[in-house]
Amino acid sequence: MWYVYILFCDQKIYYVGSTNVPPRRLDQHLKKQSAYTSKFSDIKLLHTEIMPSRAEAMKREKQLKKWSTAKKKALIAGDKVLLVKLSKGRGFVE
């Protein structure tokens, strides 16, 4: 089983990643053992999704990394209506 997760770093940056051992990976982020997140002092785990395989997790991670901040916020909040409005091809302008 694999997981895709979203961190909120220093109250301004959303970081998307994937792992097969979430507690260990979060600990690495918090202990500054991750290259990108090591520069942040405040890191919070906001969202996780369970994926059946590494390939599916990496596919979802890549998808989420392309999303706008507004779309990530809607996902985290569980606001499916807003998420649909923010999707491409729905005629909604951010």
C-alpha cells in the first residue's frame, strides 16, 4: 500500500509527496532530512490518500503537483463542489 500526502510548509507552501511508510516519511520532513522541505520550520500534514501501488501513487502525486493552490485547498477541505468548479474545462476562471 502506498500513500500520497500534502504538507503545508511555513503557512504558505503546499508540498505533495508519496511514500509507503507515512510515519517515517513525515519524521524525515520534520527532522529536515528531505531536500526540499528542509528549509521550512513549520510543517503540517494536511491530507493523505491511500493508493494500491507505487505506480498509482506516483501518478496521483504528479497530478496533484500540477494543481493550483485553490484546487489543493478545496481537496484538503473536502469541498467537492468547488473542486469540480476549479477543474479545467468547466468554464470557471480562478
